[in-house]
Amino acid sequence: MTPETLERSKTWLGQSDLRPTRQRLALAALLVGDGQDRHVTAEGLHDAVLATGDKVSLATVYNTLRAFCDAGLMQEVTVDGSRSYFDTRMDDHPHFYMEDAGHLTDAPRAGVDITALPDVPEGYEIAKVDVVIRLRRKG
Amino acid sequence: MTPETLERSKTWLGQSDLRPTRQRLALAALLVGDGQDRHVTAEGLHDAVLATGDKVSLATVYNTLRAFCDAGLMQEVTVDGSRSYFDTRMDDHPHFYMEDAGHLTDAPRAGVDITALPDVPEGYEIAKVDVVIRLRRKG
DNA sequence: CTATGTGCAAATCTTTTGCAGGCTA
DNA sequence: TAGCCTGCAAAAGATTTGCACATAG
């Protein structure tokens, strides 16, 4: 891990009141270590961390992702009923989902317009608008 | 079950090559028997069918919903990682999801504009655009 | 009659939890 | 030191599957 990556991970974690433990720093490094946004599954992140040589249990990966979300560092994205995806980008934005590969990426905001929504059921207000653009391999 | 409901259920099932068994007709009656669109979970539909006095196993409800989807009679909607919702309306339309109640309904199409989407990843094309408007209780 | 469909229980898969021991502030 | 964390294994919940029996065409 480069000092830059470590720095970024600590800064990121520092935005919350979660303790910077070895496991959390290892996961944070994979999530935000290069300053790029990531979309991961628990399983995928676990594989990734093991590949670096660090050892973190799968249960801890699940608990940590959940903790990161609760702390407002990440958000969960629901695109596939069979597993959860977690996104380090916190603003409301559309996603591309490649169903064949099970791969999730950010989509440009341009092109998706959610204008004022009428007819919101009585007593409710909009919490969030999720847009998932499902892609299939062309041909 | 009214003759009208039975008729609608048979017609609906008839659009596929699935055999009109007792169980399928019972479920179809609950899904399209009154000509309205429905959003159900397997568990919820199972409860509903038991409430009518018919007896259908939960596994069969799951298998049947899956079969209806495969046959193009319904579609699965992914809004909550922990369970699947099934929608009898087949066109591409946005949904309201009341997170507190776990309740899913159709949203008016007006207000949501998906204009031409640029930057679709190389080799892919759009299969479907899912829009889920998550609602929270106001106040 | 033959291919499908059904029910049950068991298997699967993802995610959560209980608890004993470890580590951060 | 006190409280938060972690790991493991077991639990939990949703969904699928194997298999023997039932049924539609």
C-alpha cells in the first residue's frame, strides 16, 4: 500500500467515528485508495482483500460494509435480488448494470431526467430515486 | 371465484404454453382475476392463496411465479435485496416503493424522462431501465 | 400414456448474529 | 482500562432442487 493510499484511506475513515482498525484500513484502501469510486459486493471485496495478502473474515467484510453505510461513507445499491452491491459514491446517480457479468458501474447523469413527480402517495415524500440501466451484450 | 375471474385467469394463462393446473389458476385468479395489475412477493401471494381456502405449497408459488416470468406473463422487479417482487404489468414503467411498509406500486410514467443515453459501454445495449422511487413517510 | 407439474423436505446461498478473545483510544 | 472490533461457527431467511406421486392433454 502506497503512503498516498494509506493517507486517503485514513482520511476517508476519519470522516466517521469508526476506529481505523487494520481490517477497516485494508478494506478502505481497496475502496477509496486510488481516489476512484468503486462498486463492490461483499464476496468480491473479500476476494480482493485476500488477494493482497491481508486476512479479513467474510463476516467482518459484511459487517464493515454495513458499518460504512451506516456511517454515511458508502451506499447500498439494489440491482440484483441475489446479492448486495455497495457504492463509494454518495450522490444520487444512475447506474449501468451488466447482467451477464454481474458488473455495476456509474452512468452519466445526463440523459436521465427525473422531473417533478406528481401523484406521490398521500403521506409520503421521495427519499431517493434509483435508476438502473440494465445492459445486455449486443449481438 | 366468479366466472369472470376464471375466464380472465384462463385467458391470461392461455397466452403461454403453461398448463392450466388447479394451482396455477388459483394463483392467476389472485394476480389478474380482476383485471388490475398486481405487485406481489412469493410469501404474500402464498398467504393470499391460503386465505381463499385453496392449498398451494410455498415452493410451488415460487416455482410458479418463476414460470410465469419465464413465460413472459409477469416480470420480476428488484427493489429490495432481501426479497423479490413480481409485477403483472409487462411494460417498462417506474415504481413507487414504500420502504417502511415494503409495499410496491406503479408510478405514473409522466415525470420520468429517460432520454437517449450516451456512453453505453462498448458492446452493450440497453435491455431495460428500472426506475424505483423510494418513499419515506412524511413528517 | 407421457410429459409436466406439484409437494415436501432438504439443500443452497447470502447475510446476520452470539460469543469469546483482541485491540484502539 | 473500557468499549469497540474481529473471527468463527452457527443461525436466519429467501429461494431452489431432488424425487416420488399426481394430473393435463
